[in-house]
Amino acid sequence: MASSSEAFEKFWTWRNSRTWLNVTVKELGQPEHKLFARISGIDEDASLVGVVGKAMHSFSDFDVGEAEFSVEHERVIVSRACEEWLIFEVAES
């Protein structure tokens, strides 16, 4: 497991480089859904990561507070309670 500061460092890198990401979202009791998005905002104090999607310019805020992080070279996995997760993964060019 990685620290939240390591995860936020990766989020900042992707935001500053305007990297396109595949974002997989699984929330308790909801079907899994995927977004093709860029990180548009970060609030480390509130543990929020905002993304804006390419399709119809959709915007989502994700609360990553009280989560566990796994940080890899091109992927960050955010998980809470085994049944909820977010996967941010660099999209192939």
C-alpha cells in the first residue's frame, strides 16, 4: 500500500501534463462504470479528485478520503471496503 501523498503526487503529475486516463468506478450497490477523462482539480485537504470527461464534457468529483492506495507507474488504485474502488489508469495513445 502507498500513502495518500504518493497518490496525490501522481494525480498532480497527471493533471499538470493533461494526461488522458481511463477511470473505472465501482461504488457499493452500483454497477461498475468507466470514464475517459483528465484530472481537472485536486483538493488534498478535502481528499477530492475532480475529473472532466471527454464525452459531453462531464465532470465528476471523487472523495478519496479514508481509502487505501496502490500507486504504480501508470495506475493508481483507490479502494475502500473491498467493494468500492476507483482505478485511474493512463490511457494508451
